[in-house]
Amino acid sequence: MHADDILDRLNDEQKQAVSAPLGNSLVLAGAGTGKTRVLTHRIAWLATHERMPMGSILAVTFTNKAAGEMRTRVAALVGDAGPGRWVGTFHSTALRLLRSHRHEARLGDEFAIIDADDQLRIIRTLSIDMNISVDQVNPRNTRSYINKQKEQGRRHANAVRLNQPYESEYKRIYKAYEARCQKESLVDFGEMLLRCLEMLREHEDLLRLYRRVFGNVLVDEFQDTNAIQYDWLKLIAKDSASFMAVGDDDQSIYGWRGAEVANMNRLLSDFKPVSVHRLEQNYRSSEHILQAANSVISHNNSRLGKNLWTDQGAGQPIVLTRSVNEHSEADAVATFAKDYAMNGGKYEDIAVLYRSHALSRVLERSFNGYAVPYRIYGGLRFFERAEIKDALAYMRLVATPDTDFAFARVVNTPTRGIGSKSIERLREIALERGVSLFRASEAVVVERLLPARTVNSLEKFLRLLANMRKASEGAELSEIADQCIRLSGLVDFHAPDKTETSIGRRENLQELVNACSQFVEDPVGDEEQGTPASALRAFLDHASLGEEAPQMEAGGDAVRLMTVHSAKGLEFPVVQLVGVEDGIFPNSMAINEGGLEEERRLFYVAMTRAMKELRIGHAEVRTRYGQGQSISVPSRFLAEIPEDNTDRMFFEPARMPSAYARSHPSSRPSLAKGGDELDGVRSGAVVRHARFGEGIVLATEGSGDNARVQVEFKRFGSKWLVLGYANLQVLES
């Protein structure tokens, strides 16, 4: 593509950012303003107009999906030149550098990547070895402590105080954890960037090399960078001809995992001079939605500032719904979805967003009651599922039998009579002899160091691993996966019957084989690249980096339920926010500990997911923590939405499904109650409904064709039903 063609179909703001002179620049890209378009066109501009080799362009982002989309778009723009080998995530880029320079990084030839679950297993084992009670010193809290220190670029020796209980124990475990990982050549996610940063700082020749190689550096979602990612970028991009950061401080919502929105301001001083470009034309949402979102986010003080606008028209006002309680709120959402679909819409157009997954339970009950199809997103990723992690552990033992965390995971999976006490004794022998669990097992079998039954079981396990390795010699990656799954017996173990759960697990294991057959090894400059052993190692790295399963594309026509965090980067024709109350959104911790600005940014993200229609609901009364109902206060964020952009509704169970009462928010429609009995159905009667099951009649109302009864069902809560259509069976009058 010719350089001038790169700027075609870009608006003026985008053109200025894409064609900015070489140097340092910050692109403030508001929600729905085309940031990915600008980033990919900038890469193409550097390659065509500035004549930069694609190999000199380093572009990093946070997710595999975003990196893949970036590569695809760049390839479409530059054609045969290709997107270059340095377009990826922070972790995949750091891993590539570590693989290429493992000796300088003080890592073994076959170092392994471990995920959060593997970290937890190691920490729990170390705690027991060190006589630290895992009941008092929670391994999850210890893992959080270690990860936070690594995010700040700190080893155990220079760890900063976090003013937490048991901090001295955390630090002791951190020291032992570092030693264990170094001994076994294990690298967790935080370690990738920390180890890479240390390697470049300690080897000036490597640093000079990569500063020359990476003449152009681009960063996506810059507002989500943590301290060590910022330091890594600053080190790498110091002498680059062109450094561009693309981000939105108003969408920085990951402070809880180390992201520092202050990095936006640090950039302006550390990389000066910096040209700032604002992308403010939104292509996603209507005027009502954008005006409301602008108003809400303007209440944050520490922002660089921008104002989203659109030429797509006013659209519908934001609907604010007030419900009696959480059950009424859920019924309102379900009946709206039903009406929407009955009037020609699709269920999949609707996304129901909440601050916490805990709010999904009541929604599910109403959706089931009203026969509204739905799908919950944000569950386990594909490679985090137990059956997949077990299969990967066997594959890792084929590649590197001395990997203790993999050995410990499957030595008794499927169950083969090697209990926890035997594993602990095996671990003690390994520690005494300074060898891996695999080598300790070989010694136990030869020297008969444990009870005969355990020795026999270990001998069978070692024979199984030997058979797997023999069957995998020279085999394709998918064959290795298939052999490991088949020989290990994981299918029968995880999917013993024909239930839906078992069928799903069986399909997951088959999908792992499919993933292996479709996997293309990404070259890293390794002399062994292209061999079966290299492909296996590369796939294990790929799995450990946590590629997400393609959840959003599955499920057919169904309402999507997810947290606001999960919805980041997505868009939907209709968005329904629920539980928008103080203590929930914003949550209590943010209110009490000064985190309101990030909560407001999260609310802003939620609002700007909506394209055509935005509905925001809260309840007057809500059950909290299983301790009964309490009065709820509408979220303070609702008061920041201009009234001109809203339409207010009230919903309560006594209304017919899909019939909403429009009212002033402070008023409530009154209901005229009928007698105690209607056509033989009286208050207090036990009845059965074909869909909702058994329930107790609470009240009756009206007469004739409009007669209704309120029933409290065991599974579905309170429902008002038209008596003439409900076909209630009276079980006990």
C-alpha cells in the first residue's frame, strides 16, 4: 500500500496521530474512537512513509486476542512485508527475549512457564516444608504479596513493606520461592518481565543491541501498564526514533492488579518532548450515552482530559430503573429481554453487566423463570480447566521429566494409590538428595525406600512416563497430546459417564489435540526451532501464557451476562447495568479506602460499552451477605448523569411482566388488593405451576380476566401470574 493510501478513510484526528513526525507521542484514545485503527495504521505508516524495516518495529499490548488482531490488520495494510516478528503481548515479547538469551538470564535450557495455580501449589508446599501454617498464612495472600513485589521490580532482598499481617512470613516464603524456581528453572508471569529487565540491565551489550533493533516502539492500552512494564519500556525505548503510547486514562480500571494510571503523566516528563493527540470522535454510541458518560467522568480530578462526541444522532435517553428489591430488578431485566426479542430484536444484542459475579445468581433465576436464554462469560479459560492442566502436565513431563510442579500434579492423577503422605515423603527424599521428584522416584523404586504398595505404584507411573516419551519420539505435536491423553487415562478419569459435564470435559481434551494440530510455532531465533521438541516446548509456553478460549463467539442467540471488567474492549447494541448502588458500584472498599476515581472509570467503561440503548438499574432493598435485606442507596454516580439524558422508570413485582410504570423516582404506584380468594385460589394455599414448581399464594388481586395472584415459589421467588393462564394446581388450600 502506498504511504498516502494509509491515511485514506481516517478522520482528521486519526490522520494527525498516524502521520506524526518521528519522536515521542501520546495518543489519548477515547472509547470507540478507533485506537486499534490508529495503532495499526501508524505501524504501516512507519513501514511505508518512513521506510522503517518491519523488524525494527516493536508493538506490545496486553492480550493474545489484541495482539492477533493487530498482526492481522497490519498484514492487510502492508501486504507481503508482513506484520513483523515483534508484534505481541508484553509477556510473549519478554519470553522471546528470555528464550533467545536464557544463559544471560541465568535460566536453564528447558525453563518452564508456570501459571497462578502452579504458583499456589509451590507456595503451599514451601509453607508446609517451612512449618508455616497454611491456615494462618494463606497461600493465596502469599502469592499476592510475591506478585505485587515483582510488579514493583523487587526481589525478596529489597521487598517493600506492604503493612500486611504475616508479612515476615510472606517474605521468608518469597525467598524460598525464588530459590525453588531458580533451582527448577521455573518462570511465573511476573518473573518474565522482571528477569528480562534484570538481564538487559546486567548485560549492556544486549541492551545496546535491542535499542538498535527496536528503533520504533508502540504500546497499546498504555493506561494499564504497571511499574515494571513502564520501566521495561523506558529502558528499551530510550533511544528509539519513534515511541508512541496509545491509551485512555479514563479507562484505567486495573489498579487492583498493579496498573498505574499515573504512568500517563510519567510518560509526559520521562519522554519529553511528547506530542499529545486526542481521539474524541466516537463511532460506537449515541449522543445521550456519550453526554452522560462525559459528565460522569468529568468528576475525576486526575485526568488528562477529553470530550467524546458523535455525529450519529441523539439516540434514546438512558433508562434508569428503580426496583423494590433484587428479585424485582432481575424480573425487570428478564421481561425487558423477552419484550426486546418478541419485538424483532435478538437476545444476543443485550449484555447485562454487573460489578461482581455474585449478582448473577438472582438474574439466572429470573432468566430461567421467564425462559430467556442466557450465557455467563468470564469463567475458566480453556487452559485453566483441570482436565487440560492435567494433560499439559503429562506433556511437560514428556518434554522435561524433572519439572516438579508437573510431576506433583499428575503422579496421582488419575488415582493410582500414591497418597499425600507418600508424596510428602518423596519430596523429603528429593530435598535430602538435592534432586527432582522424578529422580527421587527412580531412587525410591531402585532402593525400595517406601512401602511396597507405593513403590509399585511409582514404578508403574515411571513406566507410563517412559512409554509416553517413547511414543512421542519424532511425533507431531498433536500426536504427542493424543498419546499423553490416551495413555494417561485422563478421559475415563475426567469423563467417566455420559453426563453433560463429562461430555464437555471429553470435548475439551479433544479440543486440546485440535489446538496442537493447528498450532504454528512462532520463530524465536532458536537453533532447534522447527523440531518436535521445539514445537512441544513452544506450545507449552503458548498454553502457559493463557490464550483465552473464544467464548464470545459461542452460544447462539442468548443474553450475555458478565462483569464490567470482562466487558472491557467489547460493545453491544443494548447494555443493562444492574446493582448500581453505593456499596456495590462503587463498592464499599473504594468508598472507604479512596478508590472512587477508579470505580468511576469502571462505571464510565460500562456506560461506553452501549451502542444504541443503555439501561441502569438499582434496587431499594437488597439482601446482603446472606444476612437479610437492607435498604440500598442509589449509586452516587447516578447523580452525576444529567437529567436531560435520562428517562426514569419504576418496576415492582405486582406489575405484569413487560409492563413498566413510568413515574417520578420518588413515587411508587399503589396497588388495589382484591379479596382473599379467587376462583378457589386463596392466600396461604400451596400451589404448583408447570414451569415454576411449588409455591405459596401470598396475595390476590382483581377479578374476571384481569385476576392475578402473587405466588412465592421455592426456586424462582415471587411472581405475579394471570390466574386465567397460570393453570395453577392447588395442592393444599
